[in-house]
Amino acid sequence: MNFDAYDPQDFYDEYFASEGVLRSDIAPILQWFQNSSSLNMSEIKSSIEDVLGELGATFTLEGDEERVLPFDPIPRVIFPQEWQKLTAGLKQRVTALNLFCADVYSEQRILNDGVIPREVVESAKRFRPECIGMKPPKGIWCHISGIDLVRDGDGDWRVLEDNLRVPSGIAYVLKNRLAMERVLPQFVQKFDPAPVDDYAQQLRAVLDAVSQSNSSAMVLLTPGADSSAYFEHSLLAEQMGIALVTPDDVVIEDGYLQRKSDQGLQRIDTIYRRGDTEMFDNLNLGDRYPDGTAALIELCQQGKLALANAIGAGVGDDKVIYAYVPDMIRFYLDEDPILPNVPTYLCWRDSDRDYVLNHLDELVVKSASAEGGDGMLVGPNATDEERNAFADKIKQNPRGFMAQPTVYLSQIPTVIGESIEGRHTDLRPYVLHQGDDIYVHPGGLTRVALEEGKLVVNSSQGGGAKDTWVLSK
């Protein structure tokens, strides 16, 4: 494949410093493809996607058929010094977020000291006042975090958002690498990226850290086969050696949560939850509780149950509270943030709101509690009608929105039909809090927007994925 016609345009390109000029450290990757003149990139892409289909690496959008997540064979490459900094920054951030969750559900020092306005936290959709006083095992609230990173126009890494409830996508990381190894074994062997196949082992260590019993008392709770990430749920449960259960399989008996099995009822003490609290509404746990979430919170308060991630941790997902994470790091750790946020305007502030309303054509506006690319306005790409509608939403509910300058995410060469074109990407590393240690899985899910100029990379919005390579040299 010849990359001579590739045009990086005016974006930060992770492979090309300028048109026709490869970045020296990454040049061997593309040179390998160029030296393999018999390879057809579109055929490679198709072959890998066929393997992913065989491996069951699929997802389902609501009202649509099951499909393979589109995959691109040109990997994202992260070099050792860069990965070392990212790892340190991710550990720092998750440590602070975990301390924040522990604090707002106990002493509330950060609120009493005015570092974060009390009303901002208490108005967050996923703040759960009924969790106040809860003491999760080993003080872990944020067991599994997916921290979304982007590289800006200068190539600097920034945190775009935090996912502390049910971060998904790791199964694609595992299967994408396996498919690359099957279709391009010599390519992977030559550059020897850090292996990714120990994720389930590391995740099991998280559950072991908080469990009061053995694996028979651990379950992965899934909404069911209709979930778009069900493939991931079943894969992780199998690899960890724990039961995969749905809300219909769970009851409260003798004061404990128990699951139905062929051997009768079996007590549950640890749940890896793969759905938001709405999933708990389907739990039939008796008339004593107003809903399933209340029942689980009471069991957690009594020390009879641990959830990963803890109910209540979602307060840290709020996109308005995101703006205060650098303050959390300084408050709890007395350190400067290693990984900066994207600059953020909070619409509940009068001055910020006035600026946002007057610059909607330049900004990305996000709903504080939406996800998956929903509830978002990309101002430069929006119509006047769409911007006016968003302005009305902001005026009606200022607390519900934040805005950021449009970050033209870094791009990576991507196979588009028979050509190679730049497409924007982000990165979701997975960070596991194991009690005595915080583990950062090497690489993460690189998501790529497959439409030209598009900045939203979510699979639900038509995005695809790349393999992420952390190199040792």
C-alpha cells in the first residue's frame, strides 16, 4: 500500500508530521505495510472483520441487527515514555475520584470547604443520598473506570470524560488483538506490543479484593441478551469463572441476595454490575423495598453485599462534576493534575452561560448526564435550528449542560474503501482499583470516527475501532 497520497490536512496526525513526512518514531509501522506490496489494505480489513465475526465480537443497536464493530488494521501506537505518563495520570485521577466518592457519602469535606459547590453535587442525577454512610469493602467505590482521553491539536493528551458506572468496550480490545494476530501474525510479532489478554485475571483480582467468600458467591449481573454489550458480559464472566445472571435469576432470601441455580439458592456477596441502576428495577426482591436499587443499597449498607462499581459512584460521571476533578486532585492528593481536562464552561454560572449562548457555533455542548454521544451539540457542524433548540434547553436547565471548545481530535491513517484517509480518534484506557494497587490495562480501546470530519467516535454513532499498541521501545 502506498501512502504517498495521504493528506494529514491541518489536524494533529499521529503518523504524519506533515504531508509526505512520517514521524520518525512511528515510520517503521507504515513502512512495514509499504514493504509488503502484496497486501491489500481493504482486504486485510475485511479479513479481520470476518475473524471478529467468528469470534463473536458483535454489538446490537436498539432496533437493529447484530453486527461486527467496524475495525481498522492500522494501529494506534503509544511509546514507553508516553505510556508511563498516561499511566501515572490515570492512577492519580482514579485515586482522586475514589476519594471524592468516599468523601461525598461520608464527611463531605470537599463540600464543606467550598471546593465544589454543594448544590452541584446534590443536584447531580446520579448522586444517591441514601448511600451516605455506606462503607464499601476496602473503601473502593470506583472499581472499574474507563477514562476517555483525546489528543488535541498540539498532540497533547487531555481527559475528555470519566466513566465510573459501567464502562464498556474491553471485549473489543481483547478480540481485536486476537484477530490482528490471526490475520497479520508477522506484523504483530515484529513490533511486539504489550499483551492484553490478562484483563479478566486483573478484573478477577478486583472482585477478590472486595469479596467475603469464593467465586461461587460472585456474579456478573447483566440486563440480558438484548443488551448491546451482552457479548462482553458473557466473555468476562466465562474468563473470570463466575456466574452470569440476569435480574430474573436473583431473589432476597434469609436476609441475603441469592441466585437461583440447579443446586438451589446460592448466596451472592459480590456483583460485577453491567448495567445502570435502571437494571435493578427489574429485580423482584419483595414488597419490603420501594425498588430493587433500594434493596441493594440496604444490603450494601449492612455489609452483606459489594457491587463493582458501587451504587453512588456514578456521581463522578456527571459532566459538570468532571470540571472539578483537577480540584479534587489538589484537595485530596495535594498534587497538580498530570493529565489536564479539556477547558470547560459550566452553564450554571452566569458568565459561562452567556459565553456559551453567544458562541454556540464554536463549542461542543454536552448534557451533564447523557452518554454514548447522545444529548450533544457539535456547534460547528450544527444548523442554526439545532443551535437555537439547544440554547432553549440550556436556558431552561443551566445545571444540566456544560460546553467545551471544539477539540479537533488527533487523527490516524484509516482504511476507507480502497484509499487511506485520516480519521479522528479517542482512547479509552481501563483502570482497575484492586485495593492495594491500581492497575492500568496496557492500551485501551481506540475508537475511530469513520465519517470524514466527524468528531463523535461512539459505536452507537457509527464509529469503529483500532488495535492499541503500547510498545516497550
